Amino acid sequence: MTTRAAVFVFQFLNPEPAAAGRLDKWLWAVRIFKTRALATDACRAGSVTINDLAAKPARDVRPGETVFVRQGLVLRTLQVVGVPRTRVGAKLVAQFCTDLTPPEEFAKAKVEKVQQILAREKGSGRPTKRDRRLLDGLFG
């Protein structure tokens, strides 16, 4: 006879993929969002699409589908490989999704961040200590 704790430990150590699962739970389980509530809010805001169609948080996600997630300036492209039953560790994420995001997306976001740091109004005086540290981080 097995106990609930033994079953939980077995499932935790051997994360067997499910056939399908909720989109918000999948986004949280593969560590795209830190909390499930953030994943749900992103779905409701229209930042998440599946196969170029707007997706609600409760929509089932299946292996083989392509999920697009807008995070700031970056549009992440993810291929669903499997659906974990619980949140998985960072090392196990590759078993459940493949990141197809082109490197240009991340470079575009970095360029925008640098432009925001460098954009100073004329006559605004010396940079603050915080601004100076950001500039030192950029230029060494």
C-alpha cells in the first residue's frame, strides 16, 4: 500500500509529462513566469498566443504547439515538447519546451536598454551616482 507522500515523491523525482495541460500552468511550470498569477495576467492581457491565435489562461496546451510570449520588448517563441505535472527545475526545462527565440530579439532589447540609459536631456546637469554606475557598467 502506498501513501500519498510516497506517490508525491515519486512524481516529483520522475516528472512524467501529461498529454495536455492549462496554458498558464505550463508557462509557470517551465519557468517563463515566476508565478502562475503573472502567467494568467499575461494571457488575459493578450501577451501570449498559440499558433498565432490569442490564448486564454485555461486553454489546453499540447506537445508540438508553438507558444509566443511577449515579455517587454522581447517576443519569445517556445515549442511545447511536453506538459509537466508540477513546476520543474531549471535543468529539466529542456525536456518540456524548446526556446526558438532568435538572438536578434534579445539584442534588440539590450540596445533599447542602452538607449534609455544614454538618453539624457540637455542641460539636466551631471549624472547621478546611479546613472554613473549604469554608464560604468556599459562602458567598463
